[in-house]
Amino acid sequence: MTLRYCHHTLCIAGRSVPSLAEKQDTPFYAYSLPSVQERARAFRRAFPNALIAFALKANRYPPILRALAAEGLGVDVVSLGEWHLARAAGFPPERVVVNGNAKSDALLQEAIAAGAQSINLDAAEEVPRVVAAARAMGKTAAVAIRINPGLDVHTHPHLQVAAQGSHFGVPPEQVLAVAQAIAEAPELRLAGIHLHPGSQLLAAADWEAVVAAAREWVGRLRSAGFPVQQVNFGGGLGITYTNAPDPQPAALAEQIHRGLAGLAPLRLAFEPGRWLVARAGVLVVRVVQVKHAWGQRFVAVDGGMNALLRPALYGARHRIWPVRRREPARPATVVGPNCESTDVLARDVPLPADLAAGDLLAVLDTGAYGASMANAYNARPLPAEMLVGESLPPADV
């Protein structure tokens, strides 16, 4: 992301963080617009003919959504509220993918009436509900089968959504029956299959298994007479949350095109969220007090699990940088203000030895699943959000 120290003061997209904090109470999220645009363009360059549908659950801030829509991306929604946010941000219905394991009737009807790109069926039991919604709207619904191939990918157990026993997706033994039910319903049109393996995938071997599953199911369905035209790989491409480089869409593209060779015509679709926006965001918090106890230094800040839930929920690790850098640094445990023992943002963080109340800290790589998971626990207000940086020239992809 466009985050660096300018004369020992942290800057995002050319703006100093202290200057932002003068205009906005902490805690708040600041997002780099150039970072979002650069990553959107990198994904489109890697897959120029694919539908790149941003996973709106990762970040629902309207200016970011408008920026991504302007870059030509689509969007993946899982609720009626997300559908409305997507449409208000300028995403045309033909670039909106509808996911979820408990879609409301209202969402189905609005999406079908508008002509959503695809309704991804999560269960055999969902087929008659989509048929009824399409009939009520007097429309034909494009649908895809979300297949759960039972893959054990290398990620946090809470982020696996295509493993055996998961409540997401159609299990293998039901896929052909679901395809048949779609074929027999005049209100439905089979667009393709959906194979979202889980979030935060870093290993190429995990994608090999996903691509192999896609190849297998395209072949099986086509052999059975069902015209599969699209494979949606969902999201999954992760970031390292460290200084190490992230996996890149270009490398993923080579792997997928090699694995699916000979299956044309076949359109690809993706639903990236984290990879596009995580690096773009920082959570800015203010030190309330520094406490020395049990041989440790506890730095209490004004935003914890209410502002950033991921460390408490997943044990996620985020780097934390002082907004004003100075030496020497000493380890500290950064804790939030909430009355929970799990309200710990990070341990063993190297922070200035003279850190004191009023100092600002930046929690890095929080552009995804930060503000979107924020909550009002302990009756605290939700963190504010802002977009920083000038627009880049028009996309050339």
C-alpha cells in the first residue's frame, strides 16, 4: 500500500496520519485510493476477460465501492443490504453475483428482476425457492451451482468453506441432481459452477487442488449434458500480513489457464475481497494509557475488538506501527478498551520506549474485514472511515 514514513511521521497516500487525526476522532480507518486502484488493475490485467466481482463483505465503504465500480469490476453480495449498496455505488446488475447460504426472498426477487449476473445456488433445497422468485418476477434467472468438493485447504479452520462438513455449498453426491432440477425448470438457466475454496490462501498447492476440482466438475457436468459456460473461483487469494510479498493474480492466472487447458469455451469469474483492499487500509488508534504489570508493558488504546474484531475472532496478526517513529523501541502488548480478556490487538509489538498517552498508532492491513466487522460492543460508536489520495489515470487493462 502507499504507506511510508515521511521524516519519521507515518503518511498514507501522501497525507500525514496526524493531519488526518486533526480532522477525525480516533479510532478511524483511512484507506489509500491509489492502492485500491492499483490492485484492481493488477487483477484485471491478469484476467482481462473474466468477471472480477469484489467481495463487498470485505469493505462496504461507499467511496471504495464507487472506485471499484469505476475500474470496471463487478461485485459479490450476500444480503439485500449489500445488493442496495452495490447498486447505489454504480455496479450494473450484469456485474453483480449473488451468494449466500440463506438468501432472503426479497434479495432473490430484486436480483432476478434486475438481471443479476448469477444467483449461486448453495443447496438443492434452494432450487424451488429461486424458481418461485423467478416466476413471481416473470423472469428467467441465471444460476450457478456452488459445489463443495470437500477440499482441505491450508487456512484458518474458520475460513474453510469448501471442506467436508461445511454448511456451504452443494455436496458432490447432489450436484448432478441439482443440475437436472435446473434443466427441468423453465425459470432457470444454468450459467456455470462456483468453487470458492476458502479465504486467505497463500500456497500454490491449494490452488492446484481447486483447479483440479473445477476441471473435474466441468467435465462431469458437460458429459452429463449440462452446458457449463462459467467457472467462478470465488475469492481466496490471500495476503501475508507481513513485509513479505503477497501472491499475485498473474501467477494465479498462469496456474488456472494451465489447469483448465482444453475446456474452452469457458468464462472465468472471481470474487476477491481481501487481496484488493486489505493493504489499502490502516486503523488509527490513540494511546489512552501505558501500564506496567507482570513484567509487561500494556499499551491501552481507544479502539479494540469493537473496531477490529479479527485478532479476537481468528487470532489474526496485524502489524502495528507508531505514527511518530523514534528509537529505542521496546516490546509491548497493545490492548483495547473493552471488558474482555480477548481484547488484545497484538503482542510483542516493538513500540517507542517513551510511548505515552495521546500518541497515535496505526494497525496495518485492515482494509478488509475491519470496518465491515466493527461493532458497538460496550456501547462504543463505530469507527469512522475516510478515503485518501488522488485518483490515478484511467485504467489501461
